[in-house]
Amino acid sequence: MRRLATLIPVVVLAVCSPVFAQWIKYPTPGIPRLPDGKPNLSAPAPTTADGKPDLSGIWQTTNGRLLADIGAEGVEIPMRPAAQAIYRERQENNGKDRPSGRCVSHGLTDFNLLGMPTKIVQTPSVTIILFEAYNHYRQILTDGRPLPVDPQPAWLGYSVGRWEGDTFVVESNGLSSVTWLDDGGHPHGDGLRVTERYRRIDFGHLETAMTIDDPEYYTKPWTVTVRKQLLPDGELIEWMCENEKDLSHMVGK
């Protein structure tokens, strides 16, 4: 998917400008290198000035199956009857009403599962996640504020973070129920709480344990682990969904 996303702008611009103008192959500063010059993704994880793991970088989910089914790696999803009914209907309709099929942004969970690159920018008071897909962004506030009470629901909700040892713990609420947990159609209510635990395993690998807590649709909280790999020597590319042609062909059953 990434190769397709980069190929189109390279072909279009090749006539009038050099390929390096998009920074596709520009070397990332500070990357540990092997003797052949390739990035050493197994090197130790970097740290910030205050000794915390530095999550900064461009990352890509390694298991594309999770976007279609968040439980694809065998996680038990304890759905209540109401959730089972919604999920069954969406499956039978081939997911024709999913937000991303209408050229609308993904929600928090399936953005984590999406195979398109994301860029983490870490500062002491806020961590910013930039999504190549839909040119979207997310803010995780780390200035000590609590989550809002009874917030206006939003596509990516509201997020606050804190450090527990080497793990960055992020709690989110205010996630609009118009979004899906995955493209397969697992639903959630406006009362969904998501807790993410980020761990940078080494220089090139990031692991996020994502806990879903939604008593309206699930009998207990459950957790799925998302693994990402660093994409060094590149940069995000503008990715807009301005020429949607699919919706008229999505007829369901």
C-alpha cells in the first residue's frame, strides 16, 4: 500500500522536478547505521533529555489483517447481543456503510490498525500523531490535565498521557459512536474508553497494547496488541480523499 501511495506522486512530478523534492529517500538524521549504511532497526531505543523513551519517528503497522478484523490474531471479543447484531449486519452488508468507504476519516482504533504511515512528534507537554491518510492529526496532552467530563463526541476523541516507567500510557474518551473499531464493523458507543500502552521495543519497533472498555457493547474490557515498524529515510506524503468513486458501487447484500 505504501509503495502505491508513493508511486503516483513520483510519476506525476518526475517530468517537472527531481524525485528527492518529496524527501522520499532523504536520510533521517540520528539513525544508527549498519556497516552497509542501512538503518539498524535492532539498535537500542533512543531516549529524550529527561530519560524517557523517545517514540518519535514514522511508523507503519505490520499486520494488515487487524484493520479488517481487530480480533484477527485470536483475541476474544466479548460482544453483548446488541454488538453481535450490529456486527453481523455490517458483515452481511460487506461493510458498505463504514466511514472510510465514504471518504470519511477513520476513528482512533482503526487509525491505529491502518497500514498507512503515522508520524509521532514527542514533546514534554504534548505528543502529536500525524496520519498520512486523510491528512489527519491527534493530540495527546501530557501537561497533567484530566480527561474532559461529558465531552462533545469527536472522531478521534480526547487523549491524555502519562509515563509508567518506560511505558507511555494514553487514555481517551469522547469517541463518537459513528466510528467503527475496525473496517470489519465492530461497534462501540459514545461511552467508549480506550487505553493505549506504547512501548518502543528497540530503535525500529513499537508495540501498543490497546484496551477497549465499553460496557454498553462488551461484557468486559479486552486488549489487542498492535505492532509497528519504523520507516526511516522518508517522510509523510499528502494523502487526500478528494476523488471518491466507490460509494455508488457499495450495494451491500
